[in-house]
Amino acid sequence: MEIIKVNASKEYDVIIGEGILSSLGERCVSLFGKNRAVIVTDSNVAPLWLDETKASLEKAGIDTLEFIFPAGEESKSKETLFELIEFMAENKLTRSDFAVALGGGVTGDMVGLASSLYLRGIEFVQVPTTLLAAVDSSVGGKTAVNLKAGKNLLGAFYQPALVLCDTLTLGTLPENIFADGMAEVIKYGVIFDKALFDKVSGGDVKLNIESIIARCVELKRDVVAKDEFDKGDRQLLNFGHTMAHSIEKCSNFEISHGSAVAVGMVIAAKASHALGWSDENCTQAIIDANKNNNLPVECDFAPHDLADVALSDKKRTGGTINFVVPQNMGECVLKKIPIEELYKIAEYK
Ligand code: GLY
């Protein structure tokens, strides 16, 4: 078992281990006392992990409520957010009560936002059940739902009180969902840690998954401690994400976030090398790592379309963006570029 302490506007532990879901109840009692919990989860995760979560809380003396919503990105909406908040209110949850986000990024982001809003803030616990949520979205306090105009546009920075990741929950993930999380793991390696990149680039990571998640969380902990509110270094975590957001949108969200990030990293590495922004050409290493981890390396969209979408995302012309450039494997930097350079970058798709 690994315990990583996050020091942001709130201090909390991220606990990673096999079979630790059964300890959730005791850990919550020591944090919040025997107050009530609303467990929030989706229709995919509920049949797999809800009973064990509920049993752990109830065994420790915590009364539980359940809020189950339809699985999928469509549920990451202001409608589901408000249904959840109304549910909390109907059940008279108080500020001493707390929420448990049991699931992937959609669940964690939405429960975090609901918790920040209801009664001006109640505590919440993240129990990530996807690799992507374990290494990225459950840690660091970014919470949000989508608006019609785009993803994650309604949100808040609001840190959880605890993150508990039972690696057994990853065992029930379909291979493509596991691969999505590996895109973010590879991303951490390219940005911060060549040794991590080397460890995961050959694929075949499942036996070491606990230490891999722990390393990603340590890296995220360090960047969040420096820049919780995303004004500087935290933006390094956007490596590969500028083009990834365009790829997701051009595919009408048929291409998953992780697959889009995988391709976005290849485009960013190729473009950075070709445009003379990188010291080392990291492209082939990233392509190999993606392939070995069942991730794509290219997409079919026209460069002009990718750039148009990226530009419309930024809603303006004539400005600049911070584009993440791999200097060397394990070291990325932010480069301020005119937004129109996105057309040049997209040529390397
Ligand atoms: N997912 C990127 C961040 O937390 O900043």
C-alpha cells in the first residue's frame, strides 16, 4: 500500500493499494465521524463496486444514501449536477455529512462540483475506479461539468478530503478504458520522469500498477503544490491536450479522451521537433509507447479542421497560448506561441 500526502489548500492523503476498499468506512469515520454519506456512482460501476463500498461504510457505523446516474459523458451535465444537489437537499444532508465519488472522471468531477456548491461546501471522498481517474482526475481538485459550449466549462477548484484507490477495481476495466489511463501515465513520463516513461513504454504494466499509479500521483502532488490554481506549471499537464481536444470534438466524442491524448502527444512531439522548439526528438519513443500500450498514434482528420476547432475552443484570434513542448524525454516546458501557430502544429498530425 502507498500513501501520498497532498499539500494544497487542503491537506489530504491519496491511498493506493490492493483490496483497500473495505477500509473506506473506518477511514471516513476517522475523518468525519459517524455522519451520513451519499455514495454517487454510475450505472456501470454500481453493479460492480457499490455493495462493497456501502458495506464498508455501514460496517463502520455510517448511514448511506445512493445516487446512481446513467454512465457516460452525457451525464456530466448541469442537469445531473442539479439532480444530485436536489437529492442531497431532499435527504437533508448537513455540512457534517459527506459525499463519496465512486467511479471514473465523470463521477469524480461532478461529485466534486456538487460538494463544493451544496451548503457552500461539504466534504467529499474520491474512490477512483478507472486508471485515468486514479492517476489524474481524482487528485488535485479540478471539478466540473460540461456546458453546451464545451467540456468542463462549469467548475471549481475544490479538493477532496481523501482519495482511496483500490487497484482491484481496475481489474474489471475493459482493455480500451485501461489503455485510456495509460495515455495519461505516458504523459507524466514525457513531462517529468524519464524513468517512469522507460518503465511503462514497453506495455505490460499490470503487475506494477500500484507503484506506477503512486509515481504519477507523486508527480501530480508536486505540481499541484506549486500551482494549485493552474496559472503556471500545472499547465504542463496539458501536454498533448491541445490537439487532443480537437480530435475528440472532430470525432463527435467517438474517440475517447485517452486515445486523443495519445495522438495529441505524437503531434506535439513531431511539431515541436520540426519547428525547432525541442532539444530531443521524442516522437518515435512516444509512438512506440503508445503502440505497446494499445493506444493510437495518428488520426484521419484534416489539419485545417483540427486547427479550426482548437482555435474556436480558444474563442479568439491574435492571442497566445501556452503550448507544452518536450525539451527532452522527461522534461517539458511551456512555450508561449501565437494562437495561429496551431495551423502549423496541426500539419504534423
Ligand atoms: N488534468 C490536469 C490537471 O489536473 O491539471
